[in-house]
Amino acid sequence: MIGTLRGTLLDRGAAEITVEAGGVGYRVTVSPTTAVAVGDVGSEVFCWVHHHQREDAVTLYGFATKDERTCFEALIGAHGVGPALALAILSVHAPLALARVVAEADLGALCLVPGVGKKTAQRLLIDLSSRLSIPVIDGLEATTGAGLHRGGGGARADVRDALAGLGYSEAEIRDVMADLDHQDDTDSGALLRDALQRLAAARK
């Protein structure tokens, strides 16, 4: 069972990275926020891994922090939530934020996630209330995805590429990036999470 992975980033897309470790290239499915924050191709990366095994496939899911992996495992344990939806939820709500959403029974915040309607959100609030436990002491790291930050001027370009890869139109991307012009662009993960929240709200 693979729990963590450290190696050289060979390739990255909107939802998958390839990490070479010990001469083996591992394809790791990630959220868009992790994909843009993980670093440049050729750099060393580290991620927490959930090793997901089914009869017909074995998939590695990668996360910036242990709390993200904990959230993911809590989510896929909830009724009707598969890995894809769990990653979509974590793309919009970081672990600490998700814990607060559940604690406050914030139905509207869950409905910001594409694919989550009112009934699904209601069920999630019930299921997650007993499954989710994120230490508040880790608040800053859990909220920002610390450990996989990217610095420099490439963050905004990475966010644009990730949004395009997720199927958003040029007009939607242009408008949401204009809305984010005032924000610090050194944390691409946080920037993308904010963009996804705004885009989801605009499509409601």
C-alpha cells in the first residue's frame, strides 16, 4: 500500500501528474489545485497518497497535505461520493474550510461544488458530521495547501491553464481572472480554489 511519494515531476496536466521515483514513473490523479501548486516539471515533489484499488483498476490519488488525504478518504466513505466528486469538493473547499462547512451545516457552501445539488449536500452534511475531523491547529496549512506552493509569475498562467483544462470557456476564464487581479498571485493553489468558487457561484 503506497502512502506517500517523493520524486521528480516528469509531467503534469489539469488532473494528473507523473512522478518518477526509483526509476519508476507513477501516474497520480490530483485535484486541479494540487496540479497547479505542485511545481515545475523537473523539480522534486512530495505528496501524500491514497492507494485506491478496485477489481478493474489501481489508482493513486495525490494530496498536498495529510489533512487533504484524510478529507478525501472521509468523502469517498460517504454514500454516493466517488473519487472524482471527492476531488471536486476538495478543489473548492480546503480541509479546514470543509470542516467548518460541516460544523456549521452550510448547505449553500457545499452547493458551490459542481455536481453537488441540494439533496446531495444535505446527505453529505449528515455523513461527514461523523467522519470528518481536521485539527484546527493545522488551520493555515490545511486552508492553503502549504507545502506545494509555487512562487513567481507563473501562478496566474497555471491557473488559466487549469481552468481551460477543466472545460471553462475563454470568456469565463477572462472574467474570473479579472476579478482576482487584486489578489496575491504567489499561491496558485489558493488562487485556483478562489476562481473555482467564483465560477461555480456564477453558474448557479
